[in-house]
Amino acid sequence: MSQTTGSDAATSTNAPAVPNPDRLTLVPIEDRAWFELLSRPDYPAIEQQIYDVGACENPVWLSGRTLLVAVATGEIVSSWSSAGTPFGAIPLRCMNRRATRCASCSRLYAGDAFQLVRAGLSGGKGVPDTVAGHPLVFATLTAPSFGPVHRRPNPDRPRDVCRARRGKPRCAHGVAMTCQQQHEPGDLLIGQPLCVACYDYPGHVLWNAGASALWARMVDFLYWRLARAGGIPRPYIRRTLRIEYVRVAEYQARGLVHFHAAFRLDGPEDRSQEPPAWATAELLADAIGQAASAARLRLAETVEIGAPVLHFGRQLDARPIVLDTGLPAERAAGYLAKYVTKGTEDAHGADRPITHRSQIAALARTEHVRALMYSCRTVGALAPYEALGLHRWTHMLGFGGQPLTKTRRYSSTFAALRQARADFRSTQPPSSDGQETLRDSLWRYAWQGWPSVTIAEQAAGVREAIEHNREVARGTADGRGAV
Ligand SMILES: [Zn+2]
Ligand SMILES: [Zn+2]
Ligand SMILES: [Zn+2]
């Protein structure tokens, strides 16, 4: 952001760059655009703009001005404006959380997610440190099977090949329930059905669409299990303790979401309060397992699909987190945060919304994903399931939930972390010299993206440099044995 004092906002506007034609002939044709950029008198300001947004891949540009007015005299104490900047506008980060859309902003988002998860486990960001002493459990809840799929070999069994875990050698359609291969990681076949005709596509997309509601049902069950364990009538359990959690959704190769979550028990009033002594981490871990097994969500019946009942898969894991051995808070936070910048990439889905059926063929990378996306459109058009929003979430294979959700009291919020950064920025000059001032801002959207391919390439170079420096810093820290 260009900052000026008084009314000289426009004086730093540079004349358009005119590269010296003699020097240009010495530059290979493919480098000329780059040479022209570097020889612009305002190039340092352009580079500063790139750094200001952390070399965001697709910045949003605003034009306008902010005035700081002294309340007592009505005088303009200082002003900053986009008028003096290289393109007459200032860039802001795109804030896209997906790594496939913006490497820079997705990293910022992952950093915030890490802070949120960690604060809930060990305090900080407004959360009392004493939460580290509360019962904490780390859990993974998966989806059930909707048909046999190609799978990776079990690393513990060297001669394991891809085959359906149980059942007959051939399905009702005569398709072999094994392919006898040992799929390498990254093989597009992993997660695809052995027999497409056997695979329950409507059940699959309905599960993704209802997964968040099923989760909410599981949390209700969890309160009831804890009530039973503590010998407390169900209506009173929320007056005895509170279950706080942060949950991250991850796509498996087969295109189903599963959940990783950190649970914490608090007292009923506040997160600084401990839960009753009988509510231990071990008891909570057992109760999560029981609640996840018992949770059922009945969807409306239709002639086409019948009456689907959603439930979690058998592969579930819940174990207490013990914070006083090593650094599990950091590791657990890092483990959860690493999923939030992903969309459906691991399931070969699309990273942007699909607004019409005709886009599916081009955007889906596998037959399986194509079939799932078509199912989202078809099932989503049935009246009882319209409210699930399957149309809208076709690119997410039906799942419309957030990548990271949490209970209100678990930790801080993304908004609060962003505000803290914004406050830090706005504490920079222009100064008001201790006077009471009013801020008068007038900004409007100008465009999105870097103004030229060459500048976008320059930004990509800066991104690489930032990444390289980060790795060097990390290496130095590791070398010192620092944490
Ligand atoms: Zn960005
Ligand atoms: Zn296979
Ligand atoms: Zn079959």
C-alpha cells in the first residue's frame, strides 16, 4: 500500500516506462517482456506489491483512498491512496484456501488452521493454557463401503494383491473381484470400483452430503454415552460437562470424506473449567467409538433409491492424546492442519464449482469421479434430497461441509486470527501524532489477477524464493535441535 502524508498522494506517479531500444536489441526476444518490466522506473514499487501479498497467485486489486481526519480541527492529518501506485490500485490476497488455486494463501490458511487446532489443545490465542490438562482424544471416523474398489496392497503383507476383502471371486455381473495387481501410490485405479454396476453411487453421494448431519447425530449420542457413564440423566449432561472439538474433512481415493478430529472435555460454564473427575480421556475415547458405531441418520424414502440410512464405517479410531510426552499437541495440530488446503485432489475431483452437467466430462479425471458427479446431479434432483445441495457440491462429490469445523468454545476463530493480522497492518503509519482521528475510507474493486503474464511469472519467482527461505530457516532450526 502506498502511504503518503498530506496531499502529495499523486506526486510519485511514474511516467510510463520507455525501454531503451538499443539495449533491447541485445535481449533475446523471449526475455524482452521481462527486461521491459525490470527497466520500468516503478519496478521496485511493483516488487513491493508482490511481497505485500506474499506473492499471492490471484490478488484482488482495489482502488481508492483512506483519509485520517483530526476530530478536533477537521484537518486531514494524513492520507494513503492507490493513486500513486504502479497500476493505480493496491493488491490484496485472494485468500483461497486451496493449494491448487493459490500456494501462498493456502499456506496462510493452513497456518491459521494449525494455530486454531493447537490453541484448543494446549492454549494460546485467547484460550487458557489449562485446557492442556483436560481429557483430550484424537479420533478418525470413516465412511462405510459402497462396493469393492481397487486398493493399495497392505505394506505388512508383501504378497498382498488388489482384491475385494470378502465375498465371491466374481460378482453378479461376472466381473472378477480381484485385479491381481500391486497398485503403486498415485495409480488412478486406486479407489475406483472393481465393478461399476455393483457400486452404490447414489448411496455414496448421499453419504457425503449427509456426513455433517451424521456427525452431529454422533455428537448427540456421545453426550448420551457420557451421561450414562457418569450416571447423570440425559437432560442434565450439558450442565455437567461440554464436548468441544475441531474436525477436519479429508477425501479418500474412493471419493468419500472421512473425518479427523480432536475432542476435549470442559466444564459446563467455561473452557477454563475442568470436567468432573470421572470423565477421563480413556472414557471419552471409548464413548466416541460407541457413539460412532451407534449413530444412524435416516434419509427420506424415494421410489428410485429406497430409504437410505447413513452410518459410519467400521474403521474408526479414538485414542487419548497425552500432552506431557514430547510434543503431541504440535504433531496433532500439524496432522489436522495439513488436510485443510486440500479439496478433492486425492479423489481426482475438480477444484472449482460445476454449474452445468455438460462441464462434468471435461473436469472429472476418472470414470469413477464422472459417475459420482452425474449421481450428484441425478440424486440431487429428487425432491426429498433437494435440500442436501448435491447440485451445488457436485465438484466436492456431494460433501458441502467446511474443511475445518469446530465448536465455538474449542478455540479462536479464523476471523479473529485474520483481524489480528489486519490490526497489525493498520498500526503502521500514517501516524496521528496522538490526536484523536477519524478514518474515512473509500475503496472499490478494480480487477483480479496480476496485470501481465510477466509480472505473474515474477510473482511465481518470489513465491519460490519465500518457500526456499522458509526451508532454509526450518533446516537451521532443525540443525540446532530447536523445536
Ligand atoms: Zn492468493
Ligand atoms: Zn486393482
Ligand atoms: Zn458387479
